[in-house]
Amino acid sequence: MSSNHSFANVHQAYHAHVYYEADTEAQADVIYQSAAASLLPIDLGRFHRKCVGPHPKWSFQIAFDNAAFDEVMAWLEAHRGDLTVFLHGVTGDDYIDHTDHVGWLGKSVALKLDIFKPKS
């Protein structure tokens, strides 16, 4: 799946996870440093050189609210290069947030969803 420009701003908060690997770490670091300097107000997570949670690649997280949505999305599309960005709403239900409230910039990858217990 290629870029999903139909990802709608319908939640109060969002996470964007920029995925990278050893051979794209330098590129990801440039994006990370640039996001820290350019995107306000955001909450920039750790630069993980390992797989964390449901994420099948190394990643870092950008947390932002609905007021920053358009700016962050446009910035990510302009700066991500060929890196994949996984986007999801933050509603308090991790399973739904990582399955139903999702979007991708770049090629989608399968998440490790078995760590979540669906709320029913």
C-alpha cells in the first residue's frame, strides 16, 4: 500500500512511528533531529535501535494532538524520504488504535498485534 492521504483527523491525539533499519539509521536520525527542531508542539519519543511493542522495525515516535495534525502530516510527507511512517489515533484502546485507526505513509508492514488484548 502506498501513501494513505485519506487518513482523517478524527481523534484527539495521534502517534506517528517512523520506521528504519540499520542501513537507513542515518536518514532516520536526520528526520528525528529535524522534527525536534521544526515540529512544535510535539512529543518526540526515544530513537529505538530495536523493535519495540508491536513495531516490526526500529522506530521513533512523534506524538501530537489534533490541532497539529495537518502540520505534522504535511511535514512527514515532505521529509520522510523513502522511510515508512505508521500513523494511528490514540483513544485508550491499543488494539483498535493499531488495527482500525491507522494510516501509512509509504509501504505498510505487518504489526505484531498479538501483544494487545482486544477490549470487548
